[in-house]
Amino acid sequence: MENNQEIQPVSDVPSIQSNSGSNRLRRNNFTLEPSLFLIVFGWTAVFTNQLVYQTCVDVYHYNETTCKCLGTKNSSNITKEIETEVQPYVANIIMAKQLIEILIGTIMCLRLGPWSDLHGRKPILIVVYLGTLLQFGVITSILVFSSKIQIDPWWYVISAFPMAISGGNTALTTVVFSYISDITEKENRALRNGITQGVILISVLLGSISSGYLNDLESPTFVFALATFCVFLGLIHIILFLTETISDQSRVERCNDLFMPKLYKDMIHTAVKKRPNLDRVIVWLILAAVGLASFCTEGSMTLFYLFVREKFEWTIENYTAYLSVNMTFSAIGSIIALVGLKKLFKVNDTILTIFGYLSTMGQSLIAAMASKTWHMYVSVFVGGIKNISYVTCRSILTNIGPEADIGESLSYIISVLNKIFHFKGKINALISAFESLFQLMGSPAFTQLYKATLKTYPGAFNLLSVLIFFIDALLLVIVYAIQAITISAPPYTAINESI
């Protein structure tokens, strides 16, 4: 195979097995979900608590009894002062781990996603599971040794490399939803995607709740040993039961295609090429909005647990309970919003995206001003439709046909949700690249802001989120204005055609 071969979208790949192979795929139609449940369950293992504890004991040399009270109901004024002292150190470790996973993981995923379109989904899944298995194995090993000798928590950063090299979470979701596209007919794909989304949600909820309680009942070592075992079972399940959907090619071709420079050239060309009806401006405005949202989300996500520990003295059980309510309400709220606003009131994707950004902005504003725990749950209600912005932005860019052809509301919802999870043409690769670029900046920016304001106003980073999502909403208002101006122009050509 020549290196300049065009990367085809998942739906256009000609090498998907057929005839007897497709019958076999249908018989094994639900072999993916068990392994997916296991790895997502493992990923929810709580880690920040252990970093705080080890930093307290091994770096600042406080006694173990005092450090064990951090983040528990037995906290005091002394432990609160210690918490404020150790959190900046922990934030730096989390930031370093994030940067490694984002930088290396993105480079790998930009290769592995399109590569799987040509050479198979199963090898990528095996690589991701192996990377996760090694990551959890490293963390578990360090935990075992840390119970016997003092170990600086910076050693945990090593665990980021196996995950990053494998492509991590982005590579997994890319290949999972591409695999589903391979094994399902168009009329059944929405239902199957919905089932898979449900499996992921259930796994995250069960994992988040159980890891917090197991951490208290047993130990962090037990939690990560269990997570390692779950991923191992998932890997064995994939090797033994998952059927490949793409016809195999020679090892030389597969290795060569991992290093095709044409992928990056095409991705850049996608962003700068001329388009009718000011479509190029729309592409850049939405890429900017998605990038800024990623800057904010990645920067604030891992700091949030440190924030609620510092501000409200939450235990891990308090945090996982909040996280579960937040995820459940966001999922239900987004579906209701899409059904109500999109199906019943015919609100277009651009307006839905604006609503999503305003919802996120409201949640961040309440979190910044919150002084009591119940205020945080009010913020969950206000942010109930925040997730629609992440999927409708991609819907605007990857729309394949006219809105009238979308069909039933459930089909529409799941098809849009699906677009966030896998590469379909170079537009989604471009979105992923922009997200990762902004994530690289977001993590250190939010970390430095949190450290600078920790003693005076720990919720300050939420105000930065408010500003960013307000800018995102303004960008989408401009997109809507452009679309309104060009509505009388010649028929719209989907921007992922011929790219």
C-alpha cells in the first residue's frame, strides 16, 4: 500500500468483512460491551486521595495519623491547614500526569484512529487495554511499596506513559464506536449506540460509587488491584471473543501506514481550504469554541475534587455522590433538551450549542459563589443541559445530510452523541487536534490559578470557566448570524464532503 493513500471515513471503508463474516459478526453482536464495561469501571478508581495522603506523609513529613484525617469527617483546623499546604504539590503532580497523557496520547490517537479504518479495530483495542493494564499495574506496584517505604508521589507520573502511548481514552472511544458502525446496519445503529452509551454510563456510576467506599473499607492498593484485574478480564475477553471487522493486510503495510505524513497535511488543508457560504469562517469559529471548552474542561476537571475538599471539606463519599448525581442529571437533561427543543420546537444545532454553553457558564458561576453543599447541587440543576454543546458543535461540522432527513428523535440524539466519540473524516481529527492543543494549555493555566488563589479564594478557577464559556456562547452567536445571512445562498454542501 502506498503512503499517499486517502484515509476513508469509517462508513466508507471497503474492507469490512461480508457474507459469512458478517453473519458471524451478527452472532457476536454483543461481545464488545462486557470488556468496555470492565475498562471504564477500572478507570473510575479514585486516585487523588492517595496523592494527598502520600504528599502529607512522604513530602511534608507529617505523622500518618494526622494525614489519614485529611479529606475525612475527622478533620480539624490543623488538618485544614495541612490540606491547604499539600494541595499545590498534588496539583502539580496531576498537571504533569495530564500533560503526558494529552500530548503523547493525542499524537498516537491521530495515527491509530484512521489506521484502524484500514487495518482493523481489534489490534487498537488490545493496545489500549494493554496500556491501561500497565498503567494500573504500575500504580498498584507503587502503592504496595509505599506501604513499606517512603516514596515520593511524583513516581506515579510514570504510570501516565503506558496509557498515553496506547492512545488512552480517546483511542478507545474512537475504535469502539467505529467498530459498532462496522457491525450494525444503518437502521439498527442508533439503538446499538444507545445501548453502548448506557453501558458506559452505568459503568461510570457504579465505578465512581464503589471506588470511594472500597477505598475506605479496604485500601487504595485493593482498589487499583481490583481495577487492574477488571482490565485484565476485559483484555482476555477481547482476545478470545471479539471478531475483527476489517480484512487484514501485511505487517509491513500496517506499520508503514502508522507514519503517513499525508494525514496531517490533509487535516491542515481541511481547516484552511476555501468553502462556499462563509463555511470556512464557521469551521474556525466552532474549532475555537471547542478548543476553549476543552481548555476549560481539562483544566478544571481534576482540580474540582481538590476544590470541594478545601471549600466544603467533602469526603470521597460526598464527592462520588455529587459526581453520580451530576452525570445522571446531565445525561437525562441533555436527552430531554434534545427531544424537547430539537424535535418539538425545531431548534437548530447552533442555538442548542449556545444554550449548552450558557448552562455550563451558569453551573460554573454558582460553583464559584457557593458557600454551602446544597449550592453545588443547585449548580447541577442549572448545568443540566451542558453536555449538548459538546455534541452539537460536532453535529454542525459533521452533518452529512439535511436536518429533515434525521428521522426519529432517538435516532438523532444517539447519532449526534456518537459523533463526539470517533473520527469520521478529517474534520473530527481536526477537532481532536484543537481540543488537545487547548488542553495542553488549560491544565497548567488552571493549576497555577488554583495554587495562587487557594488560600484566599479557591473557587476562582470557576470564574475563569464562566468567562471562557461566555466567549464560547458569543462565538456561536456569530455562527448563527452567519448562517442567517447565508440562508438564501445556494444549497449548503456538507463540510466533510470531499475531505
